[in-house]
Amino acid sequence: MPTIADKGRRMPPSPIRKLVPYADAAKARGVEVLHLNIGQPDIETPQVVRDRMRTLDLKVVEYSHSAGLEGYRRKLAAHYTAQGIAVSHDQIIITTGGSEALLFGFMSCFDPGDELIVPEPFYANYNSFATAAGVKVVPVRSTIDSGFALPPVKDFEALITPRTKGILICNPGNPTGYLYSRAELEALREIVLRHDLYLFSDEVYREFCYDGAEHISALTLPGLEQHVVMVDSVSKRYSMCGARIGAFVSRNKELMATVLKFAQARLSPPTFGQLASEAALDTPASYFTEVIGEYKQRRDLLVEGLNRIPGVKCPLPKGAFYCVAELPVDDADAFCQWMLEQFHHEGRTVMMAPATGFYSEPGPGRSQVRLAYVLHKDKLRQAIDCLAQALPQYTAVRKGAVAAGSV
Amino acid sequence: MPTIADKGRRMPPSPIRKLVPYADAAKARGVEVLHLNIGQPDIETPQVVRDRMRTLDLKVVEYSHSAGLEGYRRKLAAHYTAQGIAVSHDQIIITTGGSEALLFGFMSCFDPGDELIVPEPFYANYNSFATAAGVKVVPVRSTIDSGFALPPVKDFEALITPRTKGILICNPGNPTGYLYSRAELEALREIVLRHDLYLFSDEVYREFCYDGAEHISALTLPGLEQHVVMVDSVSKRYSMCGARIGAFVSRNKELMATVLKFAQARLSPPTFGQLASEAALDTPASYFTEVIGEYKQRRDLLVEGLNRIPGVKCPLPKGAFYCVAELPVDDADAFCQWMLEQFHHEGRTVMMAPATGFYSEPGPGRSQVRLAYVLHKDKLRQAIDCLAQALPQYTAVRKGAVAAGSV
């Protein structure tokens, strides 16, 4: 039997999905599982998209240009430009989700062994794409006490080696919901220029900012035309994760020509998804007002509820639809599994993503979980109730187990 | 300015699309360009797919399972089983086109520097996915004189090294249209077992076999449960290239678990495309009877027409919708460019794919082109007329240029 490749073995399993078998078993027992573990919004896809798809009648479902439908790219460039991000359609390559933009970018920019500094905790799949491209992720730790702000410049400088080739940020952040300030982005700009690095900015949650906070795209930072890659996606913006449409955006011509070669190899991004995404650009502003208002209410409800539970700490995020909470447990992985295997409150339990998957090594993540507020407020209230009941129970069970010597 | 990665630099540009700027210029001059260069069929997508897409109204366009919608996988497994390829739904991972299946497979099976033997000429993008995964493609030459039959076993044996980890075939073949016989597949089976190799079988053209010839899937070869990967796609079968839906099919559990990790990193294959592909499984048999009949007529018309042109040689392919022809020119790349830049006949010219892109190094491909018969028969007749006019003209021009010393 031929062997599995080393890279295949090292590929990390999804930390967001690894508890799925326990959730399935809970459901089989009749327990309702509240999914706070995954960023699959329940918000409806805009009506303009649904209308477009219904009236679509493609005689032949053809390949598009490898860089994406030109009409869509032109309309998207106009959309960005109207948002203050001045780009032209040839500075955009449409990808199969933000995922493919990251993979193509990593393969085009980084040689095996090159180092990419990423503020931690970070989106778990960055590790996966780095593994696929042979890139070494070097974490720079942000802390819950600072609300997951950008670590100080000296922390970055301490990590720079001759192999450092880039910095990757997610803004606003998954899993933390942290939104970088202008001062923080200026600090990043200085480091990037000083060491001639690529700056990858994952901005797929750009629209979702709260409390009047302003999102600043890395593409608006002056003097970084050759350095910045913006990764985008329609998945969360229009609540259409299944369309699998993203974008690789850069003003670096040589880099665009390189990424296009990867894009040509896989021929074309999905045609249906591109047509849906093009239609989505006509989504009225009122849709976003409503959706952002809804997410803000959910955020407030969840974060306030969490902080009311004794021993739980959760900073208030300014963007995206996630938060990272510290729980009074020593092993959040075990606690999350226990919630699915042993616990229910009024027939319900909560599925969460243990934060260890968002850190490059065990450490502060051990007591933390990521929660997505993509469910209806009633469900979020139920989830808070569950957690408020579960934590003292779990502590008592653990103490009993320790006392009985069975740990 | 940060540098481009070595892998990015080595990534080959698409040989099928590299002449596009010349074609665009010809069109701008008012010349009609007959596209025999690319396998984008003009055949209509089945009506069941179009009906399904029109009645679709997804409130939320959600992610599917990373391995694909379970309903689709179950229906696809039943479809394969009915074709004599007995597999279950958990032996299938739905991918974003056959392209992604190849990439995930290469990354899961092969370490950088591992060698993959591929009968040549081969689909150009195999080189791209190999470059992306760091795999070394080792070509084994098939010849136009044998109609591109499988090279003899001794040719494979001569190429086996301690780094040889797999063999990749395309059956029926792109670019040659060659369909492997049972004896040829048995020969491959022996080599694979003797050296414990993976056998990747790209079977995306499986339905398109002519003259009563039978397609034999590698998955039906006994004793290769741990070795065979079948790569599939709906692109050509249902004339829906833009859906970007393929499949990675294997009975090797460890390999499936590894590929699933890559699939999880990119979250989900396209949801719209999966729903279209699920609907496509209800395509009536009459659709294929009609389409295969049409392709057969086109093949006969094109291949006979080509062989009537003095100096042109083109074996009759038994499958797919391509053929490789040898032309009386010493540099098919230059000739294809000249056809677009300098030539037209009655306002038309032909775009072809120079075969050099399908060989790993210059050689026999220098005088060969790949032609796709995905256009209406009237267009194919016009294309043959063009070539019959162009070849003597080109020869005369070249002779004149040589005489004038300007070459």
C-alpha cells in the first residue's frame, strides 16, 4: 500500500469541525445543538441574488475567464472604488472563495521554509494553507487582556529573520472580532516597508463593523502598492458562503501575473457563483443597515451574557461576528466535548469551537473558545443559559473526579 | 519590492490560452476565429439542470459538507455503481472541478521531489498541479505512429526510481483522444502492484467513446483498492464546465481521510454547482445518445478532413473530443501564431493549441497541434478549409523568408 505524503500527514484537521461526531450523537439522542461553533450565518441572502438565479437560463454553463467574468470584475472594481479602495478590474482575480486567494497568494509569494508572521489567535485554516504551500507560520501573540489588539511593533521585530517574507492579518478578525485602528495599520506599514514584506490583509468581514467604528483597508495605506494583497469573499457579506466566490486584489503587476498562472491551471472560478456575486453588488444599502444592526444586537446580547457568567471573560469585539471568551476551565477542548456528550439544559446544549485550534501551540487557547453570533437572539439567549448552567456543573464534576482519583 | 516565489516563477503559463492576445487582435480586425484550441463544448447543458436552477430558491446559500452534499454523493455513488464502478458515498469527495481533485490528490500522495510517470503528450495542467505540489513529472513517450497507445511496460520500468510514487493516466485521453484497452490497463495494474504506486486515472471524458468501444475504469481493476484514485468532473459530461464540480474517488480510507483535511481547509465545494450536478444525474440516456452521435460525426469529419490535407497526419481517436495532428511545419507554435496574425480565408481563421504545451520538453510536439471538435460541423468544415489553404501558403512564405535570409 503506497504511503501518504508527509504534507498530507501534517495537514491539520479542522478544529471547527472536529467535534461534529459528538454533535451528531447528541442530536441522535434528541438534544438540540446550538451551533455557535461555525460562521454559517442564518441571515438571508439578498433578494436580488435569489431573483437573479431564478431568471438565469444558461444554455451552456461555460467556463469564465480564469481571472473571472470581466463584467463582474469591472463592477467589483467600481464597488471597491466607491468604498475608497481605488482599484481597476485588472487588479482583481476572482477566486473560488477567499480560501483559494490565500492558497494562490501563498504559493506565489512564499517559498517552502519562508516565514509568515500572523497575529495569534488566528483563523485556523491559515495553518492549512501554509502547510499546503510549505510556509512556516510564525505567531505573534495578542492577548485577551488587551482585547486582542495588535501586538507592539517590538514583538514583530523580535520575530523577523532572514526568512520572514510576509505578515498576514485578518481585519476585522476571525476569531477575535478585533478591528485594527489607523495607528495599528500605520505601525504594520512601517514594519512591512522596513523589511520589504508582503502584507496579506484578509478583509472578508469588512462590512461588519459596530459602534460607528471605521474599517480601514490595507489597500488604502500609501506606499504599499507592491506589498499589499487584499483577500476578499462574498461568503459572509451577502450570507452566501456556498457561492464560493472570493477575490485576490493587488496592485503588484508581477504578482498578479503569477497568481493568474495558478488561476489558469484550475481554468475558471464557479460561473453560477460569479453571476450570483455580480447580482449581489446591487444589494440595497438598507440590507446592510438591517443586517449590521441585527449582528450588533446579537453581539451585545452574547458578550454581555457571557460576562455575567462567573469566571467568564469576553472582550467586546468591534467587527466580524465572532468573539473569543475565556472560560473557568483548564481544558476547553474537553469542556466543549463534555457539553456535547454529557450535558443538556432543557433539552439543549451548545457547540463551540475550542480556541486551541486558533493558536499555533497550546497555551492561552486552552481555556478559551470561539463563539459565532450567527444565530437568532432567542437561540443566543438559550446558549447563554446553557453555559451558565453547564460551567458550575462541569466544575463540580471535575472536582468530584479529582477527589475520586479518576482523572 | 518583495520577490516572487520560485514556485510561482516556475508555474507554467497555460499553453491553451497563451495565444489569446493574437486571437483578440484578429477579432478586432474583423476576422472570425474558429476556436479549436479549447475544450469548451457548444453542446447545451441538459434541460433537467436548467429547470432545476430556475426553480431553485435558496433562502441562505449555505456551505455544504466539506466532502460535498451527502445527497449528491449518495446519488453519484449509485450512478457509478450502475455503471459497474461499485463505490459508496464515503469513497467520494466532491471537489471544485477535476482540477482540485488532482491538486488535493498530489498533495496527499506525493512529497516534494517524488516522481509521477505520465504518458506523454498529456493534459498541460498536470504540469501545473505537479509544480504546485512540488512533484516531478516523468514523461513516458507515446507516439503518433502508434496512435498514442500506452507505451510498452519496459518503457515504464526504465523510468522507475526509488522516488517513483505514482502513474497518472487520462482515459480517454486529453489531448490524444486515446482510449486504453483492457490489456493496457492490465499492464498498468502489474506495474502499479510491482512497485506499490498510486494510479491516478483521470476519467472525465468517460462517456465519450466511439465505434462501440468500451471504457474501462481503473476502479474496476482488481487488487488496486489501495492504489487507484479516479478523478472525475461534470464539466464535459453535461457540458457544464462553469459549474466547477468534480470528484475524488478512492477506496483507500487513509487517503480519503487525508484529502478530507485539504477539503475542510477550503470549507466547501460550490453549492449551486453541486445542486446543478445532482440534477444532471437525471439526464435521460437519449441526451448522451444524441451528444455522442454528434461528437462522433464531428470527429469523423475533422479527422478525415485533416488527413486529406497533404502532409497532415491525424490518428482516429476512440474517445474524448480532441485529436493531435502532425502538420508539415517545423514549429507549430509559430504556425498557430501566424494563423492568427497573418492569415485568413474568407474572413476566417483557426485557433489551435500548439502541442508543445502537452509535452514536458520540445520534441515531437514541435510539429503537432491539439484540435478540439466542440464546434458545429459547419464550423469544422470551415476550419478544415482554412487549414488546407493556410499550410501551403505558410510553407511558401517560410521558403521565401529563408531565401531572403530573413529567418
